[in-house]
Amino acid sequence: MFSYIFNLPTNDNKTDDNYINELISQLKTKLNSDNPEYLSYFTETAFRRFIIARKLNVDDAYKAMINYITWRKSKNVDSIKTTDFQTESKKKLLFKIITH
């Protein structure tokens, strides 16, 4: 099913759930070895999305996830709270931070 929807390689049963779960496990191990905190940035669904989006390539998915974490940290995304957006000026500031 995944191979048809996402145009993934179809040889060697590489698109079944067991294989994808194995790749997710490899990706988690790789992220955890860099920094265990990195795992908290992603849900199970996010791991699956990154693996599938990178055509089942663990190294490419890993690089994309590291880039995502780096971007979040550079923009201080985790420090933003919904209560911070009480005023219009704060909303404009957030837009400026995210888009630049």
C-alpha cells in the first residue's frame, strides 16, 4: 500500500509495516545516540512521516530531523506559548521571526 501511495521502492517487501517499523527503530537509535532529548520532539507518526518522505532512507530522514530540531531551536519555537499571543503586536513579531 505505501509503495503505491508514496512511490516507494517495492522490492524485497521493503514497504510492509514490519520493515518500516525496523527503519523507525534504527532512526530512533541514531537520534538517541546524538541526544536522548531529540526523541521528545517527535511522535510515532512523525517518525513514520520522515521515513516515508525520505523514500525509506534512514540517513536522509535523520538529517531532515536534525535540520528540523535545529530550526526549532534557532527560532526558539519551544519557548513560545499560546498565552504570549494576547496582543496583535506579539502575533506580528512571531510572524516576523518564523518567516525570516
